[in-house]
Amino acid sequence: MRTVSKTTLIVAMMAATLAFLCVASARAQEREDVLAAMKKATAFMMDTVSTHGGFLDKYTEDLSDQWGEVPARDTMIWVQDPGTVTVGNMLLDAYKATGDPAFLDASKRAANALIWGQHPSGGWHYFIDFDPAGTQQWYDEVGSKAWGWEEFYHYYGNCTFDDDTTTAAADFLLDLYTTTLEPQYRAPLLKALDFILDSQYPEGGWPQRYPLRYEHVVEERPDYTSFFTFNDGVIANNIYFLLKAYRRLGDEAYKRAAMRGMYFVVISQLGTPQAGWAQQYDMDLQPGAARNFEPKSLSPSTTVSNIHDLMRFYKITGDRRFLRGIPDAITWLENSYLPPGHSDEGHTHAQFVELGTNRPLYAHREGTSIDDGRYWVDYEPGNFPGHYGMQGRIDVPALKKEYERVYALSPEEAMAQYRAGQDAEAPISSVTAETAQSLIDSMDARGAWIEDLKAKDHTDWKNKPQRAFRGISTRTYVRNMYALMNYIRALDN
């Protein structure tokens, strides 16, 4: 048997150590290069693109025009996704992923912009205008002409839970405060939490907007913004945020309010044979109409969302009462499939189902602007508005199977499953070195990602061509930053 000399072993160990150090050095340099690119992109977005640290959705390359959900003034920032909150959350995540304080400082700038625009009552509107004297003129010239975006027709001057606007802003402040423990973020956070508590109805639900307003009556339909609202996650988002605030801050009032919200989901379910839920309810807890294309009806998609929430409530609390109404709701979904000939795209259910008859209801639109256009609702499957889905696909057998699985769990098993999900770390998307380098190479000298973009004509997006331009997308910036930070996480592991 051949004996390896001591000298040979030492040489081999030195070679292995040197190879390891070379690899480590290369990885460290690669990390620095990626980090430098992230900081360069962020400096450009914060110092050149942002308005006081806040963001819109997209901008022309020369920053002469900009859009939130619709065209915006250069003094505006958007709160709702993909605007200021989205960027602030990403920057906070970048700080946690890299440890670089530049990202925390940038995240604070986004938070400060939100705090500047926080309504005196504690919530947020869709946007913040740093020139509030001009906001009404924007409504007169843009918002009120944005056909189909009815949430911008009228300036209420209050706050909205629609599209996770207020709740997401408060959630961001919660994450920032619990990361930094800096008192300047505690006060606006508690103010936002008080707003959510104050705006909750005694029955447990929340309106779409608060403080309550009733003045915008359209075609003799009452102002729907005060209605109990499930649409776009209003009630569910508040429940889950309050539970998170309770876990982080320990105030029992947040837990109690969340529980009232959970039980509102139970009491708002209609009885058989239409044991589903509506998108919104009037003050008599009856399904109500909202925008012109949202008739008084039951909603299969809302029903599916509420079924999933009820199963999750059971896992959170161990209270089996949350499961009682689910079988009847599933039976209604089984009895509400689209009639033959109503869809050739694999859709199974209408967005709206008529009360009493269980017939599908469909919205339609005609005209060329808000001035000469109109919406109407009937039973005809076709000529849909286009900006709002009238049909969808629901896998009822899979939903039923999941309910049966959850029902079979004991309360202890259900709560253990929920806790395990809460403790699990979110998976990190795999990013290759080639992808990371491609993103870095695609930046211009300033650190901008410039791309081909389009913007809809807000006065008649359906018939008028979209505006094409080279520009900057906040969504792209956020997406690319997450890709680069995930690559850094991979290098660090």
C-alpha cells in the first residue's frame, strides 16, 4: 500500500485552502458588483424619479408624463400597488437581505412620503398629492373623465380600503417600525390602527371608504362606498392585518376587532338555496349594487374567497363554527355552473348571479366616452366591458376536497398547521448568475431600466389606441430588485 507523505498532504491542503479562498473571493466580488448595481438603480429611482420618496406606476423616459392607475400630476404619488408602498416594502426587504443601510434609508423616505399624505383620520386615499390645492382640478379634468375607473369620478376627500390601499400602507409602517423601533414611525402606525378600529361597523365588517360619505348618487343608486365590502379583499385584508398587528404589538383590541371581522363573514352568508356571498352589502345586510358594472347579486368568486378564509379562520382559532356554512356554499356553487353555450373558454361560473333566479348576470358597455357612453346589465353572455371579468373558472371539486381535509382536522391539528405555516420561511426564487448579469447589463448609465411601455387612454381605453413610449416602470424596478437581492441571498448561503 502506497504511503502519502506528510509533505504531500500539506501541499494538498494548502491547494484546497487556496482554491476555497479564490472561490470565496470571487463570490465576495460578485456580491459587491450586484449590490452596487442595486444601489445604483435605487439611487436613480429615489433621487431622479420619485416625488418626495413616493412613486407612481410608470413614467416616460424623460419624466415628462406619468401614470398611476390613470394619468397623474407630477406632484402625485400612488399609495396602492405598484406605487409607494410596493417600493417601500421592497426596499425594506433589500435591507434585510443585504444589510446595507442605504436601502433602509430609502425605505424610510418612502414611509415619510406616506406619512406626509396620511389623512387626518388615519387612513390613506389611492394617491397623495403634494399640491393638494390642485387635486380637485385633476378630478375635474382627469378623474371624472376616466371612463370605467368609477372610483375616480368623485372626490370624497376621505380614505379607502379598496385595493388594499390603507391596510397595505399601515402594514408597511408596521414592518418598518418593528424593524427599526424608531418612534417617528410608531405614532402614524398607531393612528392607522385606530383608523381601522374606528371604521369597523358594530356588525364586524368594514366600508369601502371612511370617514363615511353618501353624496355620490349615480342613477338613483345609493352611494355604495359606505356598504359592507368584501370586494377587492377589504374585509379580509383588515382581519389579517389586525392579527399581524396583535402578534407584533400585543394589543388585545386588535385581536378582538379581527375576531368580529371573522364572525361578520359568517353572519353575512345568505341562506339556502343561494348560500353564497355578495361583493358588498347595504346597511340592512342585503346584497347591494356598486359600480355601473357591479349589479346587486351574489358573487361566486367572492364566495370562493370567503370559503378559503373561513377554513383559515378555523385554523387560526380552532373554532369549528367557522366551518358550518361551507357545505351549503359549496352546494350553491355546484348548482351555479354556467348554462350550456355561455362560455367557450373553459369558464365555469359568472362573476354575478341574480338573486332569486340564480341566472348569470353580465355587464356590457357602449359609447366612446363617459359623456355619451353607458353600461347595462342583462342575461346575454357576450360583449363584455373588457376591463372587468364577467366569467371565471372555479374548481369546485378541488374546493370541496380541501374543505373535507380541513374538516377532518381536530382543532389542535388545525391550529398547529396554521402555526407551522406562519413559522415557515418564504421560499427564495432561484436566480442564475446569467440572469443577474443580464439585469445589470440592461441598466443604462444612470441606473435606469428603460423599456417599451404602454398606457391606456383613460377616456376610452377600449376604442382608442394605447400610447406607446419608452419609459420607466416601477413594477420592473421592484421585480428586478427582488431578483438581484435573491441572487445575493444565494451567494450568502
